[in-house]
Amino acid sequence: MASASRIASAASLVCPIAPLARAFFARDPRRVARELLGKILVRQDDSVRLTARIVELEAYLGESDPAAHAAAGRTARNAVLFGPPGYAYVYFIYGNHYCLNVSCEREGKAGGVLFRALEPLEGVAEMARARDVTIASPKDLLKLTRGPGRLSEAFGITRLRDNGGDLTSQGSGLWIGDDGYRSRQICMTARIGITKAADRRLRYFLRGNAFVSGSRLASK
DNA sequence: ATATCGATTATCT
DNA sequence: GATAATCGATATG
């Protein structure tokens, strides 16, 4: 136990969680994605706190990126991407799923980072209830937050509730924090599930982490 | 008013 | 590994 606690683990909190500053997000989405690995997504309700470590992200650039929702210019749907940095862009996809992004760059310049996978830390029972899954073995934890649609469901993220929310403010109920965890090896591959600009390597994940989505390139 | 298309997941073989 | 399910946003008439 003594040796295990000396090793920084992705599966436990290192220190109290401090919210990230807005300036963190006011940069190129590639840089933001890389540096968000190992940070923590927090859902704070009246009573419950859900926390999970960010282990996989994708960068979506502005109007120069054909795969980005911002590619065709500003619309009512993607307006948050064109707004100030550090806000939640939540969209609905495939008739079933919500996906969470954080806006990047300065106001007026689009850019965002998609949350693709988390490793649960606190509130596993609540996440399991939200996902309607039973945790019978450690590998069932993967059903909670592996994949962008799953993590959103586990955290109760919807467009109505969270789109436009401030991810740098604890008062918003959904925010991103730093507990001092230092991520080790970072891998980059092509983004998943897109057809346009499918060759660009803008997917970032923590090497070897079991919660990373995708079957083949997850642990390289 | 209607048609098309997903930054996905669950459930098969 | 293949595919059905599902519906809001968007484009077009």
C-alpha cells in the first residue's frame, strides 16, 4: 500500500481540485487537448459530486477544419464555439447521444475540444444509475465513461442543461479542474467517426489507459 | 414541408 | 466486424 500510494495513479485524486483558468482555453485546440489530458471533469449537484479523469480528447479547429461543426460558419447550434473560451458546447447526435466540448481560442475565432473518454473517480454508483448499468466486476466500469456519448450520460450532460455553461466556474455545476496529476505518455492518432479530414492526427489519449475508446489504437 | 446526415452505441454474428 | 436504432439541426423547395 505504501508503494502504491507513492505512484501517481490515474484512478485516484492527488490533491484537492482547483478550477482551470479561462486563459487555459484561450489557445489552439490542439494545445488545449494535449494539456487537458489528466485533468478532471466535475459535476457538482446539491448533494452529489461526480469526478472523473480526462483520458481521451479530440481537437476540432475552426473554419479551416472540414470535420469541425464550425466549418460552415456560425449557426444557432454551434454559436458557443465562436464565443469566449472555456464554455460547454453540447450537441445531440445519432438520435440518442449528447457530446461535450469545451470552446477554445478567443471570442470570434471558433475552436473546440471533444471529450471522448473519462476514468471515473468519485460517484461511481451515481454514474452507474445514470447509465443503467450494474457494476459486477471492474471491467463494468468501462461501460460508464468510455466513449463521448457514454460519459455524457454518466454525468447527466444534456444540451438543455449544459450547453453554454461555464466550465471554469464551480458555480455552473459542471467544470474542469486540476488535482496536480501529471500525465505520462500521450498518444496521438486520427480522429474517430469522421469522414472529412479523416487523416489529421488530432485525437489525444493517455497511453495504456483502459478507459480510452476505440478497440485497436487505444493502448499503443 | 420534407429530406438528409451524422464528432455513437448496443447488439447481434 | 457489421448493422440497426434514433431524432435534432440543417439545407432545400
